Amino acid sequence: MTFLALNAVSKNFGPNTVVRDFDLAMHNGEFISLLGPSGCGKTTVLRMVAGFETPSAGQIEIEGQDVTGMRPNQRRIGMMFQSYALFPNLTVAGNVAFGLKVAGLPKAEVAARVQEMLDMVGLSGLGGRYPFQLSGGQQQRVALARAIAPRPRVLLLDEPLSALDAKIRVSLRTEIRAIQRQLGITTLFVTHDQEEAMTMSDRVVVMSGGRADQVGRPEEIYNRPATRFVAEFIGALNLLPGTLRDPTAGMVETATGPVALARPVERPAGAAVTLAIRPEMLRLLAPDEATSGHAFHGHLLAREFLGPIIRLRAQLQNGPVFSVDCFNRDGGAIPEIGQIIRLALHPEEMVLLEE
Amino acid sequence: MVATTDLPMNSTAPRKGRARLRLAWLGVVPFLAFALLFLLAPLFYLVIGAFQTPEGGFTLANMAGLAAPNIAASFWLSIRLSLASAAIGTVTGLLLAHALILGGMPGWMRRGLTAFSGVASNFAGVPLAFAFIATLGRLGLVTVLFKGLGFDLYATGFSLFSFWGLALTYLYFQMPLMLLVITPALEGLKPEWREAAESLGASGPQYWRMVGGPVLAPSVMGCFLLLFANAFGTLATVIALTGSNFSVVPILLFQQIRGNVLYNPNLGYALALGMILIMVVSNLLYIALRARAERWQK
Amino acid sequence: MMVARKTGRRIGPALITLAAALYFFVPLYAAFQFSLQMRRGEWSLDAYRSVLASDVFLNAFLFSITASGAAILCGVLLVVPTAYWVRLKLPRLRPVVEFISLLPLIIPSVVLVFGQIRLFGSNSWLPLTTTDLGTNLLLIAGYVVLSLPYMFRAVDNGMAMIDIATLTEAAETLGASRLRTIVTVIFPNIRAAIVSGAFLTFSICLGEFVIASLLNRQAFGPYMVQLGQDRAYEPAALAILSFGLTWLLMALMQAAAQRKPGQGWLPFRNKAPRP
Ligand SMILES: Nc1ncnc2c1ncn2[C@@H]1O[C@H](COP(=O)(O)OP(=O)(O)OP(=O)(O)O)[C@@H](O)[C@H]1O
Ligand SMILES: [Mg+2]
């Protein structure tokens, strides 16, 4: 059943349309990330769900109830901000208790719930501290505890991790996800960090220019990008332009020679197409090794050591420069710069992008 | 050999450092000398004088003289006027700042009133009195206008040259001053706090009571004190409005320096010390309150 | 519903803003109208003419301008090196200097001048008040003290904005002497702050009444009070003139404070391209 629904929501600021025709249906307990470049409207979508912005068109429903015109303090929504936004005049316990006090819960119940929340985020002993006495990571934990304490229907997080340093970012995202699972809160998470979106989410919404380009599970988004924007935005990508020769056989003519997709393509013959290939899908062939898939020919331009993987830059014959990822343990087998190489690829791992 | 050359080296290094520190002190000597000569010494002179007889002996009679009915009444009047003026200035200035900064007023309006406030807060003294005489004096524009509408302002007991008239006049520089000094604090209220509170279910008043108010409190108190001091020392406006008929403490002291009214010159020192004491006490009060209100800050 | 709430929230602020604007405007308008009524039955600028044509006015005004100018000069020479030095070498002394600088905000000027008059009176160790020159010096000293909070704030803020310590270190690693650092690096960067402090000082001292009156100086402030007792329409004209002058000074101060490096002092002499 749909728990949170955005139906054809649009938002204009004066003449600028920053969100257009945005549709999203979230299940109860689902964790969805909004991913996209800066300024694409992620925050605006979130703020419309929270009630801080009013949609110019469309409708927002929570549990089947139309909340489009409802005031933020009536919506029962928890929110986490990039800047923590803890109340500086209240202690940690005071911050967590805020929503409970406002709701008029009895004192004893407030105290018990505050304790429970602080235990949950691992800050049991720090209830008496003021925000300025906490590290960034601790402050964000308090913010999480504060947001979930009143048992909100929906949890909204606007880049809550981007002000933290790398280590804490990784550990906190695991924690947030674990707590979210435990409580089963429907969660909308805004980020521009694809790794964050991929690792945390049930589904990811990739946005550009105020529109949802693709909605899907992380693997779908990564392996089967629906648009060129999604493909280019997520992960590294090699692009090979060409012309469709034979739609039924999936033959594409490119600058480096013909490439067989080995599947029918629903486009007319002669159409301009682009083949997208992830660097890790290419495999470096040993000098005398044969391959059943397609093989690109070229020579090695450069190599970058990235730790677990080594990224090669290969100049294809008559074609573009490709990135190729090898595992570090294959390091000994990597040829010298300038040497001729061959790159193998299974045809089904090539994605044909629509223009 | 090595040891003997090392020793003096080691002992001169810190000495050199100390000498340099002493030299560094020379850089502030002109300022400190000036402050001592024209600010601190005069104050000190008054404080000593307040406890001396004209012949130079120690006495508490001057300070006791402050309890004389007319002088005590002056102090009481000054304090009441300053409190009233600071309170009105604080409240109206805060309201105006809130309206301009958080109320969604267009930018030009905000810039215009802020620029005006820069002028008005410096437009104290004599010309201000003149402008108010032209407005609310017996023949002032507003007085005459009201009379034309059948409302005799002065028949209600109001007079520009009375307590509330002065308070209203002071407001002309107090409210802009408040606007200017409280603006940074209001701008320091993060919109996220408001939004966080709202998303947690708080209403506007609840937000102000639990978060906005407490966060602003120290700044507001500081501004109130500034306005109080500002009103307490105001003299030129009072003289230009009332001659010397309205006996706030500064006027009393002014006349004493001019050599009339009081028979004992050392009573003047006591008057001055009384004014200083009020400032000291209100500052201490402010510091104590501020420490309480600011326990959540660094 | 949301829309209604938003506009509903704007009516209150709009009313407050309007009331404040009215309160600010009416006295100015009243003074202006009053100042035009000197000639019976018609509007005229007679009051302004009468003020501006008077020798007493001119002398008092010139005297005050001179005294304010001298106070600015002394204030700058006193505050700028001190603020710089304290930031650079004696940060521990900062609270002391700051406290002293802000003291005149709290101590009423009448108290201050009282102490000065007695300390430097006729039978004291340094009888400044017995000679004209001495009294003028005392007046200027009083003005410097009075404007100390404003001058110090302006200059110190200016220095805080450009991170004086790092700039000085940068200049010194490039081989500049201390004097050269101050003249070519520090001063140009805080010039705007100094100018804004100067205009503030000017606007405070020009119409100052208490100190000038108690030192028996024929300055602008005492002149205005006297005029207020003797005349009816001229004071209103003076109020308008004063307000205009204050406005001009504040505008100049703003312009000085917002001036970008490389920008000329006059709009049409801009060298830097506009952003
Ligand atoms: N209140 C507003 N008034 C006018 N324009 C706005 C307002 N809020 C946002 N915008 C504009 O809407 C667009 C989308 O903004 P939004 O904050 O939603 O982007 P975002 O995807 O969250 O970006 P980022 O990753 O940088 O946070 C931006 O171009 C922004 O300038
Ligand atoms: Mg954003």
C-alpha cells in the first residue's frame, strides 16, 4: 500500500520552475534517496513534504490523507538538517524532549522516551550537555533522536551527513539505516553522494532539473540507467557513439569498428546511438587469450592506482579513450604504458542510451 | 668549554624574550596614558572627592546628602525615565526589527529603515528637541491637528515637557538604536530552528517561548542596558526641551557645575559618583543575568 | 489555506513597519513645515536665511567643525596603532583596551567633563582651563573620549575582517619591514573602517552640547540651545539642517565602509570592474 505519495507535484519560485511533475509513491517503512546534482530541486521536494513550501501544483498524501495544505506542525513529520539545527539553549535531553513536551506528554513518559532515544543513538550519558559541547557526529545523533522521538510518520533527512568527516559519515549512515529499519519509519533521504544513496536505500530517485529521471533499486539505476543523464551521473562511464546498422541483430557501426549487441534494438536502422560501458565491465586480455565476446583494440595511455583497483586509460584504435578497472591483485599482469592491449566485453553488459 | 658557552646562551634567550615583551608594552603606552589622563583619572578624582570635605578630610556626609528629598527624587525620576524609555525602546525596536527581518518585508523597506536608523540614532541632542517641539509642542503640528479634530492633547494632562513627553522624544533615538544593535542577533536566529520546531509540532508562540526567546534573551538584555545608559546620560535633549526645569540627575549635576543651586561643591562629586554607581550596578546586574541566560554558550 | 496564512503573517509586520515609519517621518515633516512659516501667511525660507546669514552661527559652526576635525585626527592617531598593536602583539591586553574604549558609552558625558574640569581646573597640577588653548585642548580630549567607543569599534572590526595577524606575517615573509607593512598593507585595507569611524565621530561632536557648554566654548551645540530659547522658527530650520547634515555624514560613512579595494572615492572614477 502507498504510504506517502507525491502526485504530479510542481513548484515555481517566481518564473523559475524548480520541481516539475514529480511523482513518487513510497511504501510503509521504505527508505528512498533523492539523488542529483546541486540545484536540481531535492531540498525543495523534501521541504514540500515537510510543509515548509507549498506546491504550486499537485498533491501530497500521507496515509491516504491529503496534507498538501496542512501546516508543518500538524503533519507529524521528523526532519534532520545538514546543519544539525539543534536548539542551542536546550541540553541534549531538552532537545530530544522538545517534540514530546509540545505534544503534551506527561513528564515521566517524556523522561523515559528521552532515555530510550539517547540509548538508541548511543549517547546515554550525554543528556545534560549543551550542543556546543558535542562533536558534529554527536550533534547529528541528537538531531536524529530528536526527530524520531515523537514517533513521526515520515522521516525527512536533508544531507544530514555532508557536514561530517568521511569516517563518521560512513559509520553514521549505517546506524541511521539500522535505526530506520528497527523502527520501520518511512524515510526520504536527500543526498548528492551516490555512494550514500546506493548503500542506504531501498530505492533511489535520480533527479535532474526538477524532474525524476529514474526511480529504481540501486542495482537497476546502476546497471540499467534509463537516461544518458542517469548513466553519466552515477559511476564512471565510457561512451562510444555510433550508428545502428542492423536493428534485429543489434549491430552498431562505431569509429573503432562494428560492435554486436547480440540483441534486437527497437530503433530504425541508421539511428545515432551511444553505447555506455562501465570501466569494471571491461577485462584486459592476456596477449594470446581468446574471447567469446567483443574485443576492443588499443594501447595503454596511463594507469592510476586507486587502492583496491587500478584504473587504466586506454586509447582505442581510431576511437575514444576508455577507462578500464582491474583489481589490484592483477597488478603484475598489467602491461607497460604504450603497449598494445585488448579489452574484452560481454555484449549484454553494454547499455544502449537513448539520446 | 662547550658547557660554558652553552650556559649564557640559554639564560639570555628568555631574557631577550622578556625584554621584547616589555618593549611590546610600549606600543600601548600612548593609549593607556591618554585614557588614564582624560578618562580614568577624572573619574577617580570624582570618586575620591565624594568622600572628602572641602578641606580635604574624610567624610560620608556628601554621600549621605544624596538622601536629601530633592536629590533622591531626582535620582528616582532619572531611573524611572531611563527605565521607561529603555523598555519602550527595546520593545518597539524589537518589534520593528522582527517585522523587518523575519516578517518578510521587501528588501528596500528594510534597507531604507536601517539606513534611517543609522541617522536617527545619531540625531540626538538639541535638533531632536526642536523637531519634537514643532510636532508636539503647544503649537506643534500634531497638537494643532488633534485640536482641529476636537481632541485637546494638553487637556489630557500630556505635555511634551513632562515625563512621557520626554520618553516619547527619547524614543526617536532609542528605537533606531535598538533596531541597529539587535539586528545581528535576530539574523543569528537560524531558520532551521524554527523549521525543526515546527516539524516537531510546535506552534509559533511555542517556538518563541522555548527556543527563540531564550536564544535572544542575552542580546536583548544587553541592548536594554545600552538604551538605559543612553537615556540616563541624556542631557542636551532635556535642556533644549525644558530649559533646566526638569530635574533629572544630569541636569542637577550640570547646574551644580555651573555653580548654582547647591551650596556644597563636594556634593557634586557625590552626585557624579551616584550616577557612576547606578551604571556599575546595572552593569553587574546585566552580567549576572547574562551569565544565567548564556550558560549554553561557550 | 497556506496562502492565507502567509499573507496573514504579513499584515502584522506591515502595520508595525508603517507605524514606525510614520513616527520617524512626522517630526521631520513638522519641523520642516514649521521652519517655512516665519513670514506670516505664506511659505518662505526666511528662517534658513536668518540662520545662515548670522555671524554667530557661522563662527560657532566653524569652531565645531575645527574641534571635530581635531578630535578625529587625535582619535585616529590614538586608536589605530593601539588596535593594531594589541591584535598583533598583546592579545592578552585586548579585554582591557576594549573595556576602556567602551567605558564612555556607560559613563554620562556630564560626569566625565565634571571630572576633567576639576582635575585640570585653575588650581590643579595642570591648569588647562585657565587658558583658551588649554580649554580647547580639553574640549578635543573630551571629544576623543566621547567618540572612543565608536572609533575603536569601527577600526577593530575593520581589522578583524582582514585578519591583520596573517596579513602582517605574509608581508614580513615577503621581506617587508614593519613600517612598510603598516603603510602599504595594513593601512589601505582598514582605510574604509577608519573613514567610517571618522564620520561617526564627526556626527557626534558637531552638535555636542554638554562638554562645550561646561567649558564655555562658543560651539554649535550651545549656540543651538541659545537659539532655541530666543527664537521660534529658526530652531526648526536648524533641526532640518542638522538632520540633513547627519544624513549626509552617515551616507558618506556607508559609502566609505562599502567601498571595495581598487574602487575610486568617487563613483565616476572607478577603476575596478563592477562584479
Ligand atoms: N526560496 C527560494 N526562492 C527562490 N528560489 C529558490 C528557493 N529555494 C530554492 N530555490 C531554487 O530552486 C532550485 C532548487 O533548489 P534546491 O535547494 O531544491 O536544490 P538542491 O537539489 O537541494 O541543491 P543542493 O544539492 O545544492 O542542496 C535552485 O536553483 C534554487 O536556487
Ligand atoms: Mg539542498
